[in-house]
Amino acid sequence: MRKFIFVVLTAFIGLASAQAAIKGEPIEYKSNGTVHKGFLVYDDAIKGKRPGVLVVPEWWGHNEHTRNSARKLAELGYTALTVDMYGDGITVNNPDDAKRLSGELRENIPLAQARFDAAFKQLQKHVTVNSKKIAAIGSSFGCFVVLEMARIGEDLKGAACFTGNLSTRNPAKLGKVKSRVLVLNGAEDPFVPAEQIAAFKKEMETAKVNYKFVNYPGAKHSFTNPDADAYAAKFKLPLAYNAKVDQESWAELQSFLKSVFN
């Protein structure tokens, strides 16, 4: 009986220690006088430096869903930093404000790049990070940002995105894109019509980008966000969380990150 209790206690302590190893901390950084409020997560049980991953939010801003994605990346052994694209850690609770704020950055790519770069440099200099191994992931508006940064030629190992607009005014040019690209798309996403997908694939192939496109049958926009159904009901938007596709796409991302960092 004593042996059994000892084993159980040991297992419990081990589990508690493992959970406590994931450290999340608010972090501030600046770009052109704007204060940005991100969230940095890593496993402090891992010794030495490891790859870093930037997490760019949906158009709702730097919210809990974004931080949860960063935590999941830390559990995989990466250091993750959520990117505050709006500044001051702003989040919005309605499509009008979200469209306005994200639209300002869509129309001003140099500003979006400056804000992305500020987060990039902040992650690179963290004591846990291998500054030569940085990737970025994003969902929805975050997908747009990540793909635009790849097109511009940011020094990323990988650029991965979920359920986002693939169109651009700045198509990739031959030899410009340094990163591998992964797009995880919902086949039933009305924001990403077939002609947009075809144009994106042609763009990637013309520029000879190493890319992979995965289309998930039955999945709609924001399929990785557990709050998508609530947003859909409240604002009459064509969004839907899909637990199965969420898991499948996350597994695809894991394989992608392993390959780009090796």
C-alpha cells in the first residue's frame, strides 16, 4: 500500500512539475513610438536555445485564443510570442472595429511590416531562442499578415496560416521568398473562393516557393477558434469551429515546423 501511495504521489508531483515548466509572461516592445503588448511562452525545463514562433492573431486582436496557441507551441518545445499588430494589446469585440483596424494595416503594408519586425526582433533576442530559427503562424487576418511577410522576404524558416485571405497586391517574386509556406484552408470558407485559391497556387508556383496547400472538406472560416460559433451567432458571420479539423491542422503544423527547423 505504501509503495502504491509513493508511486501515485511521485506521478502527481512529476505531472505538476511538468505543467509548471510552461512559463507565460506579458512582454512589451515598441515600433516607431507605439507600445505593443505581447505574450511570450516557453518551457523552462528545456535547456539551451530552441526555435521561436511568432503567433499573429485574427482580426479580433491579441486575445486568449492567440495566447492559447502560443502555449501549445511552448508545449511542443518552442518559444512563442504573440504579435500585437494593433498596439497597446488592443482587442475588439465587434466586426466593425475589427475591419477598421485590420483594414488600416492591409492598406499600409510598410506599417504592418514594421510592427511584425518589432515582434520578430523581440523574439530573436530572448535568452531561450535560437535567433536563426524563427517561424510565424497566423489565423484569418493573421494569415494575411504572415503570407505578406513571407512575400516581402522576411527571414523566416516557415510561414504557416489557418483559414485566411490568400489574395495580395504584392505577389511573390522569384527568389524573394525565403521561407517555406503552409496554408491550411477550410474548403467551405466563403472568404476564400476557388478562384482565389487557384491564383494563390499559381503565384507560389511562378515564384518557385516551397509551399503546401491543404484543403479541409466541411471546414469554414475560423475552424481553429473555439469561440467561432459564438461570433457566428452574434454577428451573423459564416464562421464555425471544427474540432476534428482543428486537431488535424495542428498535427500538420507540427510536422511542418519540425521539417523547417531541421
